[in-house]
Amino acid sequence: MATMKKERTHSRVDEPQEIWQLRLYVAGQTPKSMAAFTNLKDICENHLKGKYEIEVIDLLENPKLAKGDQIFAIPTLVRKLPQPIRKMIGDLSNKEKVLVGLNLYPLEK
Amino acid sequence: MPRVEKKKTAAKLGKTPTGIHGLDEITGGGLPQGRPTLICGGAGSGKTMLAMTFLEYGARKCNEPGVFFSFEETEKELETNFASLGYNLTDLIEHKKIIVDFVFVEKSEIEETGEYDLEGLFIRLGTAIDEIGAKRVVLDTVEALFAGLSDTGILRAELRRLFRWLKARGVTTVITGERGDGTLTRQGMEEYVSDCVILLDHRIADDLATRRLRIIKYRGSSHGNNEYPFNVDETGISLLPLSSMGLTYEAGIERVSSGIQELDQMLSGKGYYRGSSILVTGMAGTGKSSVGAQFVNAGCSRGERCLYFATEESPSQIVRNMRSIGIDLERWIKKGLLEFVAARANMRSLEEHLLVLQRTADAFKPSLVVVDAITDFSTMGTGLAVKWMTTRMVDFFKSRGITTIFNSLVTGAYVEDSGVGVSSTMDVWMHLVNVPSDLERNRIMYIIKSRGMAHSNQVREFLITNEGVKLMEVYTGPSGALLGSARLAQGAAEKRAALDRKQEMEVNQKELFRKRSVLEAQIANLRAELEAREEEAKRIAGHETEREREIARDVKEMAVKRHMGGGRAAK
């Protein structure tokens, strides 16, 4: 996993839809961080295909970024957009909670 | 008694001074260096303030930069709050002496979705420590994490790791914790922080709040075991180690005038000993404050600094009242020689009063102090507490060589009671009494004791005149002691009698002179008569001789004549 990478997938470019900006804070490539990234990617592909953007920030490399998003737990997922900002901590293994956290539940089915 | 000396161990435990007056004293130098200390207490007990004082002092005075991790207040709030205590956090932050980081943990905004750790916090803390080379760290209040996160299992493990990590980094850490129900902290933080635990308490007794501090444990060091009152005000935290003062002060022989000439004479001619404690007792309106003011006035006239601790009147009222008896205190205030500390007794707790007094005295450095009046404090605590407070005041001022007058309001004219039971700690004790006689009240005063000097046993009349306090000899006549107008009347009568006596004597002398003149005249007359008689006698004697001579001649002549006529004349 790259320490900091942006993934952007637009499937329906013609539709002016808002992009989901997600930021995942990790500290090195720990099993928890790896798991969080995998889980996040999985959820996004299933629910937000083509309209999401994941930014992974490794605090070991950019420790000063921790303050800005009030990070104290690792891993932490921050939904920057759409507003309001929402935060999820943990390896994102509880998908129900992630969907609630991302406010994606009502959109589904 | 606190045992403040350190135990002798192989490697002596280093101490980090907190800069809190009194706390460093009872801990023998401060908090354990490079180790975490837990400060627990209820809401508003002063935890944050103590922690910030520790950090600010380190940054400003000890060249030990510090990191403050706040879980409750934002950076701005902290800066504002502590600005009112005179801490310029903004400046210290700008100069990279302090880093304040607000860690926002809000349960409603956090979703826990699986396994996590607090590495984020570690990283933030580590970055801050490295950025300024911090030696001190404050976590205030780390327990807030428990309110925001539900997995206490993870939290406990992580906190344990955090404290180990902080210890390994060698930073001296203060962790605050809210007091729990029956436990020191809500989350049992004391289990993790085992080096030093300090408990703060804020309790209300008789409507007055008192803050207290107790060191519950201090591993590897001896410490004071008592509960120590402490005070938080505009100058920060100060602690009052009750028994750090003792009977070790020096006793000099220098004397200081009481400001009342006659009183100095009663005190073997020279006044009080410098550094002694003087108790002035008396009922209401007997002139206790005037004794204090006169003392202050005399002190300031000599160029000495005086501190007046007033609990009954405002400074301006004291100045006005004393002006009416010819004592101008205002000029000394303007000259900076006189400072007032005025506060109603019930404005602060006893400890706070003592602290304010001590701090003011340490800043102003007076050589004379007047406390007017100690009895006001007896409404605010148990008799024992007031007694202890006064004793501590006495010890404090004595240890600094400050001469102090304690005024004490007593009830009952001749009851020799100090009002708060402290007479035994006082060196001089003067009692003022109002004596009613002949429809007027007059003041008298006497010295009950004066240690280490011969003092007058006289009862004097105490006069408050336009030129301050004066002591008069009490007139004792055949009908007993006389005061006030009776004394004046008696004085006038005596004067009259003396005048009468004088006049009588003058008359007598004149009469004597006259008699003498008469007698002398008589003597002169008699002498003249005597002389006359002597003349007469002489004259008579002269005549007699003449006559005898004539008789003799006559006889001769007759004889001659017979011879010539009779024939037989004697041949």
C-alpha cells in the first residue's frame, strides 16, 4: 500500500455528482491499517463506485497532519465531503457501522 | 510535621520544581523527574491550574519547554483563562516554549468500526515534544477519552502504554483525573500512575470554600503527609505549609517606638522590641485602631514600610478617621510607605487571608504590620482554626523580623482575654478599657505583659486628642482614682487650693513683716528712753557731787565764822 495515494474513479463523468472525499489516517503499515484500507476500498466500490476519492495519510511521515483532523486513534477515516465531516475509527471491519458513519445507509436499496 | 528531607537512596530521585509556593517545599523539591504524576480532584478543585502552573513555570523559569494536551478546553480558551492569572501563554507559545494542543473527543461524531489504537495521540504528543524539546508534559484530562470512546479495554491498554512511553521518553508528566465515586479517579487512573498521586479537594464549610491538597503517595521520596490548604487567586496557586514555620526566629535587642511617647516610657523607656508581636485588646471604641495608626505613623515618619491589614474599615475610612485625631496617613500612602490590605473577614477563607497577607508582606517587605482585628476571623472557623491562623501569622511575621500589632476586640472590661486565645504567643499585651464614671466614659490602658523588659505597672488614662494618642497619669486622690472631667475638676480644685495657700502665705508674710517693723520701732523707742534715763542719771550724779562740795564749803565757812565770834574757836 502506498503511504499516500489518491484514487479517483469516475464512472459517470457526465452526471454532475458530488465526489466523496475520504481520508484514511494510518501510522505505518500495520495489520489494522491494511485491514482498514481493504475494507474501505471494498465498501466504496460497492456503494460509491465512481464517485469517491480516498486519500491515505501516514502519520509516521506527516505527523503534523494529525492535529488538523483531530486524530488520536489509528486508523481513522474522515469523510471530508460531503459535509458535514464524519469520523470513523477502527479497522472498518464492522461494515454496518461504516455505512451508518458514512451516512450511506439510506441511499441503499 | 512534614519531613521534607529526601531519603538517601543509591540514585537519588530527581525532582522537578513546580514553582508553586509551598508544594515544592512539602515534596522536597517538586514532582518526580521524568515520571508521571497524577493530580486528581473534583470539578473546580484546581487541577488544570496546578498543571498549567507546573508547565508555565518550567517554560519560563527552568528553561524546560512543555507540552499541554488539553481534552477539555481549546487553546484559545486556555490562553484567555490563564491570561487572567498573569500567564502569557501566547508569548510562550510564540517563542516555542509551550505547545498547547486541544484533543477533541466527541462521542456523537465518532463511530467505532473495529480495532484501533491511540497511536495518533502518541504521534501528536511525540511530534510536539520533539518540536520544542519538551521536558514537561500535561495531559488534562486524559479520562475524557473514556467519555468519547466505548471500548474501555482498548483504552486501558493504550493508557498503560502511554504512561510507559512517557516515562521512557524521560518527560515529567502531570496527568489530571476527575475524582470518582469512592475512588480517586473515575477510571482508576491511579492504577496506571503509581509514582506520585496528589489529591485536590474543594470543600465548603460554613458557606466558605477551602481548597486543600494532599500527597497520597510519592514513590521514592518522603513528603508532607498533612492536608495543606491552598489558594488560587490572581497571582496563581500558593500552598500553605502549616508547620514549615517554627520557633526558630532570631530575637534581636533593637527597640522600636510605639509612636506614643508615654507608652514608650512605660515600656522601659524605649518601646517594643523589633520583631515582636503586640496584642492590643479592648472593647469597642477603646482606641485600638488609634494605637495601630499611631504606630504606623511613627514608623512611616522614620521611613519604614508599614502594612495595614484591615478587616473592619476601608482604607479611606481609616485615613479619614485618623486624620481627625491628627494622624495623616494619606501622605505615607502617597509616598509608598504605607499599604493597606482591606477585606472583610468572610470574604476569603482563613487560609486565603493568611496567604494574601503573607504574599503581600513578601512583596511589600514592611517592617511594621498592623492587623485590625484578629477577632473578626473567629466568626469564620472553629476557635482552634483561628488560633492556629493567628499563631501562623505571628510565626510568619517574627521569622521576617516584622513588628506586628494585633488588635483584638474583646467583650467585658476587665476580662483579660485575648479574644481568640492567643495571648501566650504574644510578646506584649496591652489592654484598653472604657470606664464609666460620673455620667461619662473614660479610657484607660495598662500593660498586662511585656516580655523581656521592665515595664510600668501603672494604669494610665488614655486620651485621644487632636494630636494623637496621649497617656495621662491617672489621678489618685483620697476618694480613689479619678478620670476625665473628675480628674480635671480635682486638678482645678487642687490648683485653687494651692493658690489659696500661696495667698495666705503672702498675707502671713506681710503680717510678719509688719509685726517685725512694729517691734523694731518699739526696740528703738526703748533704746532712746534708756539713753535718756542714762543721761538723767549722769546729770543727777553730777549735781550730787556739786552739792556735797558746797556743803563741805559751807561747813568750813561756818566753822571759820564761829572762831571769829566766840572766842574759843577751834585751832
